[in-house]
Amino acid sequence: MKKIPVVILLIAVFGFISADTLEASGGDDTTQVVQLISEGDEFAEKVFDNKKALEKYKTALSLSPDNYEILWRLSRTYVDIGEHMAGSTDEEKQKQLEYYEKSREFAQKAVSINPSGAMGYTRNAIASGRIALFRGVWESLDLVKQTKADCEKAISLDPKEATAYYVLGRTNAKVCEKPKIIRWPLGLGWANMDDAVKNYEKAIELKPDFIMYRLDCARAYIEMEEYEKARTHLTKIASLPKNDEDDDNFRKEAAELLEKIKDE
């Protein structure tokens, strides 16, 4: 009987491995690296166990230190873990910030290794945004501007990069919390709610079953007093599958928000 190559078997089992992953993994114990990335993806995207995903990606990185696919996944995982860490004490907050900074470190390395890869810029935007929110947006103007620039770069490289559109929308919405007259001298006069919803809607068009995109888009529409558009997204959320570890909470928030605006 003719033997089937192990890599082909891995692709059959872990069908979500991208061609980029295979190419980027080549040359460094390829089969094991691909398997570790696949196992990490299973933990991160299906089981929602980010700590186990981190273990798999770190082991893969030890075999392939300059692997773009591993680096941006590590960036994603450090943010995902940081978001769910306790932050009550100063010590806990410092640990959380360290995870966000580690995420940014891996994202920047991914960008340096593959400047043509959209995901590196997307992950750097997310890490920068998280650090800015942690430290305070108005104390982190350079990070806010970097978030916007990285999103735009990611979109220019891959116009189907849904997460970049979402983060760009969220950045616009967050910056708009201050009046334009205050933001303008700080170089943040570009932010507006029309661009926020435009980018949210593009993200939803590309990933229509992602609850977080619709929830934040609905919030933006409520801010703009466009309640019917908000209701459309909030109503849809109830029927969407769970694609994120926080989706149960997002679904509950959507139902509460829908009830709140039912008479608007």
C-alpha cells in the first residue's frame, strides 16, 4: 500500500490550515510545526482554551523562531488571555499590561518578518489599542494613531481582513467620545461615527456570523439615534453561532440592549 505523507494527513484532519501556514512553516521540522499550529488553533478557536493554545504556539515557535504564522497567533493569544485576567489589584493590572505588551512585541516581529502580511498589522493594531485603553486613550495618543495606521495598512494589503475593519470602526467610535473641538488639536479630528459604522458594516459583510461586530455596530447606531438599524443587528444576534469565548455574554448584552430601545 502506498504511504500517505504525514502532512497530507494533517491537512485532512485539520482542514483549516491555510496555504500560508504550510509555506511559512517549511524548512523547520515542517510536519511537527504544522501539527502544533493546528492544535493551537483548535484550542484557540474551537475549545476557547487560550492557555493551552499558548503552549502549542510557544512549542511551535521553539522549532521555527521566525515563523510569521506562529508569531501573529502568539500575539492574538496573549491579548485573549490578557482580556480575561483579573485586574483588581495593582499587581494584577501590571500582569495584564505585560500580556498586552507581549502581544504587541510578537505582532511587531511578525510585521518585520513579513511586511506584506495583513494579519501582522491587524494584530499590532489590536495590541496597541488594548494598551491605549489600559493606559487611557487620551494619555496614549501615539498608540491610538498607530492603531488607525495599522488597520489601514492591513486593509490595503488584504481588503477582506474583517478584523481590521472592525478595529478601525471601534477606534473611530472610541475617539468620538470626546468632542471634535477637543480632539482636533491632538491630531484626532479624523474620527467620526459615520466612519465607525461604515467599517463595522464592512466587517459584518465579511464575517456576518460574528456577534461582537454586530453588537458594537448596534451600539454605534444607537449613539446616532438610528434605532431601526440597531434593532436589525441586535435581533440577528440571537440566531448566530458561538464563534468567540465571550459570545454568551455578548448575546445577553444584545438582548438587554434590544429591550432597552424597543420603544425608540
